[in-house]
Amino acid sequence: PTDIVLVLDQSGSMAESFQTSSTSGYQKLNISENSEAYSNRDNLYYFNGQNYVKVSVSREVTWDGYRYTYSWNGQTAISYGRNESIPSPLKGNLYRYTTTTTTTSKQQALKDAVTEFVNSVQAQAQEDGVDHRIAMVGFASDNSRSGWSTLNYGNTELLSTTAVVNYRNATNSDYKNSLVSVNSNGTVNSRLTTAIDRIDAEGGTAINLGMEMAQNILNNNPVSSGEERNQVVIVFTDGEPGIFTSDSDSTRTNDYANPAISTAKAIKDKGVKVYSVGIFDGADANAAVDTTTTSWSNVKTTNRFMHYLSSNYPNAQSMSNGG
């Protein structure tokens, strides 16, 4: 059995677009009159039962109206009148070729990934008859000031508790209760599906607090002496950590990255596996770690942070010390 803590980025940038996909195909047209076919003349196809064949439609003025000429695959059909019926065999078999583009936000990509992961863990728990458990925490803002207001740890919270518990109010009991069995009578525990639905996208990227909450969950759910139970932390984030308020800049980023790495090391020192997943352009788990970059505008710095956070570098202590 395994205890898994998912540490999820809920910063405002998670609402940004992450990936775009396109689907193309033929769409049947619900048309019956010549004028409708003529309106679609630039994108008109006839399905002959096997293939889609391009159809051209021309229109000429006659003494009593319009004459429509349809041509396709060496064949021709003529019909008179705007409101007259499209000739056979075209009528009822005309299509247009369309491309539909879908854009997915980072937040939705995260929800989809977590849903798939939870489902797979539940299926494995059911098949093997073991009690895998999952907790979910979200991180975003800390207690910095933005303008005249205090951020009050917005969206930094326990998600898998019965009700959402904000970081500033979380007790040891809350941390203990946030870890729940993934399998509930053959289905995914509803506490976890509700937690996924709660994933938001607003605030900063105080990943250090996310790692602190993960540590608290593990500390309040220790593995008993003689018990065989693995512990895993999986971190999902869309890039460089930090709270960028009106009085801050990227030089403060290490103030969030370094304690996150330090907490990760304390977790790893107890034999817990830590995995990091980057949801950002240029994320590359296989790239060699570049220790010379210091600017967070360089994606190599962010990739180094992701490596140091994970068990790839079990002794990493800070951005300047990879162990």
C-alpha cells in the first residue's frame, strides 16, 4: 500500500492556455434547397457511399429566375429556382469539411491528469486488494501584501478534507484526516472527486507552503513500526515560484524556491519519494541540469528547480546547492 500526497498549483497563471488541439472531418449539412447549396459552394462535398467528392455549384440568371448547375466527379445536374429542391443524388448527401480547434487551460490539464491518476490508483487498489491512500493540497498565495490588502493565503489549502481548510487554519487533525482511502466500495472515494472539482486558479505560487502542507500530512500519518507502506509526494506546478505583488520582483523567487527545496529534502530524508511535474513550455525532465543560470526568465533555471525538488537530487538543499 502507498500513501500519496498530491501538491497542486492553484496560481492565477493556471488559468492560461496550455495546449491546443484540432479535429478535422466532414459534417453533414441539413439543407434541401438550391440557395442553401449555393451559399456553401466554397466548401461542399458529396458522399457517394464510399468517398467524399468535391461539388461545385454555379448560378445563372434566366428569364424566370435562376439556374443552378452542380458538377462533381465528371457528372452534372441542373435545377431551377432558389427554393427548389437540390437534385438527386446530392440531396441529403452533402457535407462540408470543418476543423474544430480546442484550447485547454493549464488548470483543466491538471484536473484531467489528476483524475486519470486517481482513477488508475483506485483500479490498482481494487485489483490488488490494498489500501492506497491519497491526499490533495493546493498552493497559491501566502500572507504577502498586494497594494492595500493582504493575500491571506488565498487558495493555499487542504482540498481532500471534508470541507476545504485554509493553510492558516489547518490543524494536525485536519492534516491527518486529509489522507483518505482511494477505493470506496469499488469506486473512487467521493472525497477525492470533490477535491479535484475544487481545484482553482487564482493567486501566487507559494510552492513552499504546498511542500510544508505535504510534510505535515506525512508527519500526521506516520507509518507504524513493522507496517509496509510506501509514501510518495507528487508536485504539479506551471513554473517559477513566487508572489509577484506591487512591491516585489523576480529576485524574490528564491525566497520561495529555496524553502520548498529544503522542505523537500526533509521529506526525502525520511525515505519518501518526491516527483515533480512541470506544466510549462520548456519543461524537460530529461534535460541536463544547468547550474550556471540564475535568471528565472531562463527556463533552465525552472527546470533546475524542478529537479532539485524531486528525488532526482535527494541531497539538494537550495537553488545554489544541488547536493
